[in-house]
Amino acid sequence: MEPPLRTSDPVIPTAATSEETATTQVVLAFEDNKLASILFGQYGQNLALIERRLGVVADQRGNHVTLEGSRSGCEQARHVLEGLYEQTKRGRDLSQGDVEGAIRQAIAQGSLFDYAGEGARPSFEEINLRKRPVRARTAAQSAYIRALKRHSLVFGTGPAGTGKTWLAVAQAVQMFERKEVDRIILSRPAVEAGERLGFLPGDMREKVDPYLRPIYDALYDLMDARIVERALQAGEIEIAPLAFMRGRTLANACVILDEAQNTTSMQMKMFLTRLGENSRMIVTGDPSQVDLPGGQMSGLAEAIRLLKDVEGIGHVAFGHEDVIRHELVARIVAAYDRVIPETKSKA
């Protein structure tokens, strides 16, 4: 077994340590005991997640952690822990999603940071909001944020839990806070009610609320609640069912269409042609969860196919590996992805 390496020691590749089968030890020492406690997580849950995902053993003693495992696993774990510790030093809270995102970033970067300097480490995109910064946790999320910044129309497709809607709302909030747009418009097809919302009690907002709850959750997570309520009352944040978008021209606005897989071809065409001057559109959906009547084509799938080569339009497709909810969600999505094609082939 190799002697332990401390964080200040340079990691130099050798013939003995370059083999994946070789066992390496890395000792990390964190100066601030309070921040180290936050880093390790309650009952060491963050360390346990790193152990499971990177195949290492993490032994914690006070503010020290000894990592043992393959060279690449220990280096990735060290990179994760040091990066998360820097976040805690900047006063950021750590969630399980932050830890999972850091792990995925380390895996995606591979050994790029093993022998290069700190400046050589690629970083993911960020959206800076007044309440708190929003940072991409996967390479696909980073590409999604870049697309949101560059294109007037962006499609974000993929399974639940990949951050499509949350990041779309974050981008809309940033543009609103910077006065780049005058308002945020949130829309979603109410397929379950056949878009006949009149029988539901309450005003328009109360009728549509159940269908837009995920977007509301994102709004309140990313903005101060008082600002959200004030903007809703002033019409600066508007909730509009898709059926009510017909005939409008949406200028100086960031418009989000969520659950777009449940739009028909005509609805999608109608929505996309609402784009006005100095406006952005973000269309999100999961093509695998279409609730339209049998035999009816999803407007989202058709739009992506027809507009794939149109300049000024971006499309980012997420996979099960980009799921940032509980780690089991990614496995569930992957299992369904394996079964559904087999079912279709037998039909």
C-alpha cells in the first residue's frame, strides 16, 4: 500500500499507481471544523454517497478524511470534497443534489484534473440570481444553460428530475431581475381537464394552479416570496393556460411552456408563432410521458423534428444519467427506458 497523500502533496503518475487495481490512500484535512461537519453531512451521509458512487472508502476522524481505493476513485473523491468545501466557505448550503452534481462532474472530467493545475479544471455554467446562484450539476445542464443564454427559442427534453423546468425558470428570473424582459409568462397544457377549465372553482389563476405547481415551486425557490406575489398581482408574472395564448403576440417577455409533450401539432405551432420582439421562449417536456389520446402526434416531437436545422433554435436532450433527484430515480428511469422499447417491438 502506498503512503498517504495529503492535499498539499502533488499527485505524480507512476507505473505503480497508474493501474486501476492499485490501492491508493489520500488524506484530506479541512481547517474549519464547522464547515467540515457541513461538508460531511448529517451522520456522514455525503461521505456515504461519495463512497457508493466512486467506489472508495472514506474514513472520517474529526476534520480529517482518509480516502482509500483506486487512484482515479480517490482523486475524483478528493476533487469532489475540495470543491464542495469551497462552496461551504462561500456560505452556500449543501444539498444531496449538490453532492451528486459534484460527483457527476468529477466522473465526466475523468482524470483531466489529476495532473493539471487548478486553472485547468473546467467549470459548469451558472445563473446568478439575487436570492442565490444556480449552478449546473451535469454537463447536459451546463449545455442547457448555455443554450438558454444564446438562443431565442430553446427546447429542453428528457425524463423527470433533470432540471429542465427549474433551470428554465431560473433563466427567466435572471432576465426579469436584470430588466432584460418586462414579464415572465408561464404556460402548460391542461390535458387532464381537456383544457375546459370553466367547471373548476375559483378565478383563472386558481383553475390553472394545480397544473403549474412545479413552476410555482421553482419560482418561490428562486425568488423572494413577496416579490413573486407582487409580480403576480401586477401581471409581471403571468399564468396562462395554453388554450388562452391564441391570438396574442408576446413581446419583451420570457415565455415558458412546460409539459410540452402534451401539446398537439396545431397547439405547438400556435404557441411558437406567438414569439414577439425581444422575447425568449423555453419549451420543456418529456417525450416518454405523452398523455394525448391514442394515435395523436405530440406537437413537441414534431416541432423538434421540423426545426432541428433552423438557425437561432437550441435543443438539449437530457438522459437518465442527468437525473438529479434521489439517486434511485435515475435507476428507475433507466429501467423503464430498457423495458419500453422492448414492449413496443413486441406490439
